[in-house]
Amino acid sequence: MMASNWGFSTRAIHDEQHSCKKTGAISHPIVPAVAYAFDSAEEAAAVVDGTAEGRYYGRFGNETTDILEAKLADLELAEASLAVSSGMAAISIALMGYLNAGDHVVVTKDVYGGTHKFLSVIAEKYGIHYDYVDCTSVAAIRNAVKSNTRVIYIETPSNPKLTLIDIEAVSLTAKDKGIKLIVDNTFMTPYLQNPLALGADIVVHSATKYLNGHGDVIAGIICGRKMDIDHMRYNIMGQLGQNLNAWDAFLILRGIKTLGVRMEKHCSNALKAADYLSSHPMVEQVHYPSLPSHPQCELAERQMRLTGGIIAFEVKGGAEGGKQFINDLKMALISFSLGDPETLVQHPASMTHSSIPEHELTDFGISPGLIRLSVGLEEPEDIINDLDQAFSTLVDSVGSR
């Protein structure tokens, strides 16, 4: 059930909405079945070889994940989507969907630590080559493309410094070179940004974050052309056992119904917190795309509807100052995750990006005092007051050194 003229939040609530004909229940059904029965051997064979519709084993999907996949495909303006067991499963499946031994991938330099570790530990082991490139420069991307380059992989905004990349410009380069563009859209969600509409081939999400929005699911989503998604489902996800279970799919479906209102509040709170941080004497720099000080503020206005719930900022006092600051917060919680109702904070150099060698952190734009703040849904005054009291302690500490 859907209407093409519905707005985002209406579609998020009503697309693929089914009520149980027997009970009238509006909530999506949870179907945990692993195995499926057939009327004949011929019917079973036809489902397995794809000449008939149906499912035969839960590792390749079920009714509940089908509903989630259809809803995300619509919201991301994709032909199809694939729900998988984690954000890293989405990233690795998307990359493996296009890469073979001997192939090369261009990767944005400011990238999630888990992606960095996958490339350095897993991809290298299987003969996949990569180069980290400043993907804010189309010229740099063109110079990095080799004869064996098959993929350009970017995040925008990036994790953790919120560097923006012009998706449309990069997609034109990718198409010109005959290679695929994968975009991690986790920070934005389809409510704030639609990379496929800007020319990307594949969009990946850690659905653990904003899509679910409640900190109680680990999941990933891949969106793109049906031909590519089917290949990833049957030849990679299903074979590696990276499928999403029905209960987690149900929880994400529940979370998506409030995605629009949650993102509005996350963005509103983040802007207020960013304004506060910009004027604080203990902050050396604030990275938030809607601030005039952000080098890609104009791109943010053109490419994104709002600028998200994540702020990165650099405090005085280096690594020790950064750690002390987050330790002194009273309400915000120290956590590796983001996108929850609670405000979450972390120190990238020692937490999410600790897999990057210390001597390389500066090359990836991660300073010792960098803090990543996932601004929650609390009252903005309470978030700012918590930041303020932690800064008061930091002032005393840095001044006494």
C-alpha cells in the first residue's frame, strides 16, 4: 500500500504496511521461519533456481525482512535493498559484490575505522588493493584510478570529521571511468540525503544507528539495482551467513516509522550544540556542516536537507584533554555507537579509530583532542549544560599544566 505523492514520513509509516486479515493487527508480522514447505519437488526446484517466486531457506530472507527491504528501497529511491546482520556486513558485502582478487578500490581518506580494518586485514589477505584518497578532490580521484580500479568508496559526511564529498561530481567521474560508486549514508539516512538520486550505484547503512534509532539492534542495509542486490543476496550474504533475523527486522521497521521526527530533533539539537561549541574558548575547532566555518557549507546546502545529529570538535589539551572531557560528562554516555535517543560521546583516536596506527591518525584528519558527539533527543538546554560543566573542569586542568 503506497501513494507516489506521499511525503517521506507518510511513506515511512505506510509503505509496505500490512494488517493481519485474521486479527486486524496493524503492526508488522514477525516470521521467524527457517524452512519452507512445497507442494511438489518441481515447485521446490523452481523456487531454488529462480524461475518461480518464493523462498526456500531463511538464510536468504523471510517475510519480515522482505517488508523492511521493500520499505528501505522506496525511501532510498532504489530498485531493491538487502537487509544484513550488521553495518560492517553491509560494507563488506557491497565491496565484495564488485571486487575480485587483483582488483583495486579508491577509498575516501576520512573513513570509518571498521572499514579501514576490513580493507587492511581482510581485503589485503585476498589480494584486493586499495588507496586512500582525498575524495573532496575529483582530480585526486581521477589520478588515483588505475586500470584495475573497480570501485570508489566514500562516506559523506565522513566519520568522524564530517568531511563532505560531492556525490554527483564523484559519480560522474565513476561513470566516465566505468567503475562503481558506493556511498555510506549512515550519518544522513534517506531522510536527509539520497545518494542514488545523485548518481551513486550502491548505498550502505549501519541500520544499528539512526534507522533503528533505539540502540537495541545490530543490522545493515544495502540499496541499489535489483540485479546487484540479487547477486549480493545469493552469492555473498547467503553463502557467508550474514542474513538479518526477523526480530531485528521488526525492530527496525518500528524505528523507521519515527525516523523523520527523530532526525528533525537530532538536527535541531545538534545545531544548537554546535553554535555553543563554536564560541567556547576551550574548543579549537568545530566540524558541523551547516556552520559557516565548515569548508563545505555550500555543498551541505545543496546535497543535504539538514546537516545531521553528529558534531566533531577539537578540545584543548590534546589526547588527555579529550579523554578527561568525556570522562567528566554527567548525562552524555561514553559509547562507540551513535544515533540513539541518548547523547553519546567518544574519543576517536583511542576508540573507534584505534585500528589506525597512531602515526597515521593525522593523515586521516584525526587529531589527539578530537571528540565525536552524537547529539540525542534530550532537551537541548540539558545537553549544553552537560557540555558546559565538563568544560569547567577541563579549564582548571589545562590551566594547571
